[in-house]
Amino acid sequence: MADKSDYTRESLLYGSDVLVIYRDPVTPPKPAPGQPGTHSNFTPHEPEIFIAVLSDSHIVAFNGHVDLGTGIRTALAQIVAEELSVAFDSVTMVLGNSVEAPNQGPTIASASIQITAEPLRRAAAQAREYLLTLAAKHFDTERSLLSCQNGAITPSDNNRSSVSFGELLLGTRHALKLADEVPLKPVSHYTLVGQSTSRVDIPAKATGQLTFIHDLRLPNMLHGRVIRPPYVGHDSGDFIGNSLIAVDESSVAHLPGVVSVVVVGDFVGVVAEREEQAAAAAKQLKIQWRPIEGLPQLDNIEQALLDLPSKQRILLEEGDLDNALAAAQHPLNRHYVWPFQLHGSIGPSCSVADANEDGLYVWSGTQNPHSLRADLARLTGLDEGVITITRMETSGCYGRNCADDVGADAVLLSQAVGRPVRVQLTREQEHTWEPKGAAQYMAIQGGLNADGSPAGYRFNTRYPSNSAPTLALLLTGAASPIDIPFEMGDRTSVPPYRYPHRQIVCDDVPTLVRASWLRGVSALPSTFAHESYIDELAYLAGEDPVAYRLRYLADNRACELVEALAERANWKPCTANANPSSDGEWRYGRGFAYAQYVHSKFPGFGAALAAWVIELKVNVKSGRVIVENLYVGQDAGLMVNPAGVRHQVHGNVIQMLSRTLKERVTFEDGLPTSREWGGYPILRFSELPPIDVMLLDRPELPPLGVGESASLPGAPAIANALFDATGVRFTHPPFTPDTIRDALKAALRLPMEAAI
């Protein structure tokens, strides 16, 4: 055990010279509150390890989540090193491996630090306390006279030499079940947590070492390509898995390098010696499909959403809403529509599988290693215990993209040929088949009282999403294409403002196309509606939009963030669009928005608080928008790694600008037409404004998830700035030049009161 790279799971579980903190396996693993489980009844045969202290005093720590480029590997190592009082670089994090790491569910909803780090921290603290007990026996002294520092324990009298963790473990084995209650280090004693730390994953990426799944090569490896059915981007309907008529294998028999054509139900793939050979075979393979009928018409997304059958969930009712709305001095009813959007992974999804007599081994960019393992067991009929998922770095996913799909593709092809197979999707397959970020319809009934206060608030939302089952399960018939709503439309459905009379309703609806979760889930469109509406109330009341929000914000912590960001951005109070500045065809505006990301099934729980101030200009002739300055504030409680939080905020801002100003999936005859970057443009770095990030330092408060929160205020802040500049409300993102130009032309034909 002397070398940190020499450990095996067996040596940790059964070897000597080691301290292990573990938990007994459970069936099925209990997900975090409100989070989806892995849909598996598999019980691991061995305990799940959280902390292992090795004989060289090195620490190996295990967490079931994966690092999706967000830096949690670094932050989790800081947490472990802090509780054990060891050097940061003496901790090695093992993330997401389906065999080695505990099953803690999918890496979603900004939950890694806020939720899944808790048992890891507790395990590290428990290991520290146990080592102090061993040291007390070693020195024959009171524990209270000992202290941990740099991987060693020192008596307070300083007359005796320190003893390292490793020395205390030599010749014995120590295994402790994870305790429910453990003394944790007080925040006031932190030296690592709360300090900006360089991310451990960056050096290998910067120097070109193997870190990405796309770069993996195995001995004797073949290459595969898949040919998807003509019902592009759909995973529900009677035609799923039942549309293939015939495959003419002779059409590619003459091509060099072709090893096999694999057909199972509607799953079709080719395997070849080289990647370009597999691509050529996939292109030339002759396949006959049945005509596809019954696809939804998606030319008008708003109408398509309204036409869906629904099951209503009343989430919250307070006050006497009907009478309050009837008495409103200024009734105000609005609806908002969010488009389908892509995850937009820069690199198409890729995976490598090796099905052999020893088991099934899959290397994947999945964000759900344990869920993928369960899906592959269902697909192949194998016991989950013989399936190993090794999670590798990949292109960003921000939610459920095609990473799991391509892993299952590789498994089917590897099983068919008995050799390792690498599969990479084409750009068109990634764009058209990924489970898209769902479109959303939101309607608000409300109004203003004579004194300018909100009269009431009826909020109704529709979000067509399911769990997007792994595609191979549907194509092969291993799972039925049952379109059951996933009930994900209720995130941040309750606005943060005091509406004394309100009703919050979620209409759960089936999918229109294959759709699942994308960063922000339904919370992001709902926030767009909430923040656009409160801004319009402030305008009708003749008040400054920031001051109006502060009057009705229900949380003092939120008020502190709003006030701090307004001061940072030098916000000058005035009614929106009261005196817009202009320069020829350009109009200038600024906008504000606030949100707290409330994730998981209603009522859910809050992640970080965030607010935006946008300063932009819009060309009233061309519709072009240029964001000139952007201020974003965030309160995430205790920040384990402030540098990592700042990186997260920057990533959220960049993606949110792109989603708000550019991104929308288009359809024709019910099929997605956004097949490449020309058909789905994203923001360029040259279009980025200066980004001023303000992070509130609150080390005394628990850490809150930061992965998605800063995205939420982006779209409404831009929409509110556009109103400030033009006097026109924009309710249907993205705000492309065409959208803005058409809206401004329409507004010129109406009285301004009607336009707003």
C-alpha cells in the first residue's frame, strides 16, 4: 500500500495497513431528496468506500458523482483534505466509477457539493477522529492534547515527535462503518476550504495527456457507426422499434475493412477496422424503412404545447385569488414561450465498449454511471455486477445528451463482434437525436392594485419531458416507448415575491420530441416568466424595477444580494423606458433580474441565489443586439473553491447569452432541422461582453449548488433591457435580429400601450 497508485478495491476492503470508512450496500440506493434514482434493484456485493487512508498517509476518496468540467474533483478534494488536516495534493479523488465509487445517483441539479459531499465530509472527519484515538494510545496521552497537521498527529507538549497517519496503520487493518453523527471541523478553523485552488484536471488537458473519451484506444479495437431510424429525434409512438423492413448487407460487403453489420430491431450498426471505413459503410448501407406517420406538427411550438393532453398538479394555493384578480385596478395577463434547445456539446458523443468473457467494460462520458450500468444490464441481460463503467472526460453535456446512447451502441456492437468497439456519433446524429432541452409554455394571470401593489398571481406551466430512456433500449425492443411525463415542470415554479393571493399550477404533459433535462431545467423558463412579469408590474406602477423587487422580495438574503449588485453596477433608479438614450439607429437599455434556483421535485430545495444587470444596445432597423456590459452577483453560501465558483458563473453566463440571443431548434414535418452549427448557431467568443462577477462571501452559511443558478436571471435581464431600450416586451426567446425586427415593426403599427 506504499504507493497511492498501487491500491486495488480488494486491497482496500481486505488488505492491511489501511483505514477505510465505508457504508453497507443498499437496494436500491436512496437518491437525494427529489432526485431521480437509478431504476435498479442491484445490490453491490461489497461495501461502498468513501475514504481510504493508506500506509504512506495518502488519502483516496470516493464520490459517486462525476466532474463534468465544473471542477468538483478539486472542491471535493479540498473538503477531504480540510477535515483530515492533510495537504491538498495528498488526496486523490475517484469519481463516478460504477465499481469503485458509491452509488449517489446522477450528477444533476447542482447537487454535488450541496448534497453528495456531505457523507464524504463526514467520512473524512470520522477518519480523523479515529486516527486521533489511535494516536492517543500510541502516545499514551489524552486525545485533547493531540492535534492533526499535514497528515500527522502531534502532542501539544511538543516534546515528542509527530506520528504520521501511515505509521499508526502499519500492521493492522481498520474498517469503520460511516457514522451518522461525527464532530466536524468548525468553519473558523478552515485553511483549505474557502480558498481559491487551481483545478487538478487542467494540467493534463493543457499538456495533451489522455483525458478525453474520444482519445481512448484499446488493443485490437474496432470502430463502429450507427444508422438511426427515420423518426429522427423521437422516442415515443407505435413506430418506435417497429419500422425496419430490411437491411441489404451485400451493399457494403465489397467495402474494405468491414467486419460486421449488426441489426437488432430498429438498431442498425456497422463495424470496421478503421473509423473512416465504418463511416463509409454506414453511409452506403442500403436500408428499407416503413413510412413514419403520426409525428406531431411542430411549426408552431406554442400551439403544439397547448394541444398536448395534460394532468394538472396544483402546487400551491394561497389567499382569495379570484376575488383579488377581479378587483385589480390594472389586470395584466401574459404568456411566455421558451423554445426547444440543444445541449450543444462541441464534440459529438463517443464511447468504447469491450464485451468479453470476464465481463462488460464500458468507457463513457456519462453523467450517470450507475444509471447507465442498470440500462446496460437491461439491454444485455447481464448482471450489473459484471458491468464496469469507467467515466472519462468528454465534451460538456449540461444535462442528458447522447453520452448514454452511444455507450449502449458500443456495447451492442462489441457483443456482436467479440472485440472492443469505439463508436462516435456524427454531428448530425448528436444534434438531432439528443434529448433536447424541453420547450415550455407559461401563462400568468395577475394585475396591479390602485396603490401599485401586485393584485395576485396565477402561474401555469407546461414542460414536455420524460426521462429520455437510453435509445438502444427502445430501438431493440428491450423497453417499451411509453411516454410518461417526468414531472419536471415544477422547478422554481413559485416566484420569490410576496403575492398575497396566488395559485401555482403545473400541467404535466407528454413529450413532443425526445426531451429531457438541460441546464436550468424548467426553472430557467419559469424564471424568465416570473422576472419579466415583475418588471412589467414595476413599469405599470411607475417605479424603478430594482426598488419594486426589493419591496416584495420575501427573503432578506435575496434583498442583500440585489442591493449589493445594484450598487456594484451603479444602478440609477428610474422607471424603465422613461428616458431611453439613442444614437442614430441604436437604442440603449439596461435590465435587471433575480432568481434562486429551486431544484428537484416540488417543493424542492434552493441552490445559490443569483442576479444580473445587463447593459445593451439594439439596432431598431436590423434587430441586432450587442450586450455591452454584464454584472452578475451570486450568493452560494460557503464557497469551497471560490475560483471554481467563478469559473462556473462565467460558464453559465456565456451559455445563457447564447441560449437567449441565438439558440432554437427548428422543425419541419415534425423532424428537427437543426443538424449542424449552421442550423444551430451559438455565441462566439468575439460576441462576449465584459463580465463583472460579484461573489458574496458567506462562509458561515452552508454551501449551495452553483452549477446552474447563475443561468436563471440571464434571459429576463436581457428582455427587460430590451424593453428599457425599445418600449417593447419580448416574451418568446431567442431574441434574434429577425425576432426583434419583426416585433419592433409590429409595435410601430400599434399604440405603445398595446405594444407593452
